[in-house]
Amino acid sequence: MIVLGTIYHGNYRFIRVLGLALTGISIELYFKMKKDTITKNGISRNDIDMKDERTILVNAKAGETLEYVMCFATFIAFVVAHLLNVSRVGTDIILSLTILRLILNSIVKKYYESHV
């Protein structure tokens, strides 16, 4: 992706950023797997931590907090786009994404609460 972004940097600038993001994710996963240890029973520590209740609760809280932060950031993008006189279609798309995210968040939350 980084090579494609360098070749087509005039038309598609986001490809280089996407390549850098994928590279960062790959490096993070490499270090995560490298530090993984195995218990005496042959079970991976990462598997134990992944199924631990505390880890699940922390991930759920972090996901919920991130959802609210991203919703707030999208709303700020809407306000800035409106103040900078971005096209009406652009501001409507940003606002509709915020509304859609709020609606889907409540539906998904109800679904998981009913299945617990």
C-alpha cells in the first residue's frame, strides 16, 4: 500500500496513509505475538487473558468510550464543515453518520443485553 501510495500520490493520497496504518498494525501484532508465553499446560497466555472476565470488561468499557468519543468527533467535524461552508451534501452525510451511529449503538446494546 505504501508503494502504491507513492506511485499514485497525486490522485490517491489516502493510500499511503492506509499503508502506514496497516504497517503499524502489523508491527503491533508481531510484538504482541512475540511476547506471548506458554504455561506448563501448553496454553498460551494471550488465550487465557483473552477469555479473562476482567479483560472482557475492560475491552467493553474501552469500546463504549471510544464509540462516544468518535461520535463527538464526528459531530465536531459536522460543525466545522458547516462553518467552513462545505457542500450541503457533505454536511448531511456527516450528520447522517452521527445519527446512524447513535441508533445502531442503542440497537446493538439492546441485542447484547438481551442475550446475556
